[in-house]
Amino acid sequence: MTGRAAAYNAIAIAVPDGPLADRAGAHVDAVTSALEPWASGGLLNFVGQASAADVAALWSTADRERLADIRGRHDPCGMFRRAELSAERLPHKSGMDI
């Protein structure tokens, strides 16, 4: 499930509002856990409230190094960093962590 090579993509969405708001997250977690045996990765567009480690796991080490090199060349000051990913900083070739 999910990832570029997956045969299917499943997205669980819950609206944390109304009388069942306190149950929304648990239901999404239950669906995600039930599908875990078929998981093959993920797509950044659909990670939701993922930890920095979960986001980092979306790319192989080689791909992360390649992306860090590109980022270091094209955005050395970190102008375009995402606040959600700030805990997982990519090292730049310049030696700066952004």
C-alpha cells in the first residue's frame, strides 16, 4: 500500500470535529495499523501528522543524500524549508544544517 511502486493507495481521513471528534485519530490509526502488513512506503503528500523519523523513512539514504546536495546548492540559506520538517534537518554541502 502506498509508495510509487504500490498496486493500491489507501488514505484514511477523519474530521476531528463534532460529537465523535475524540475518536477520529484512533479510527485512522486502526485503519493504518490494519493495512500495515501491505505497506511499501509512503508519499510525502499524504503523511499527515507524521514524526520526523516517519518523514525521513520516505526516502532511501542515497536519495536523502542526493536531495541534501541539491538543496545545499539551490537553497543554501534554507529559505524554502518546511516548518513541519524542521526537526529532521538535511545537512547542506556548505556544512549548514537547515
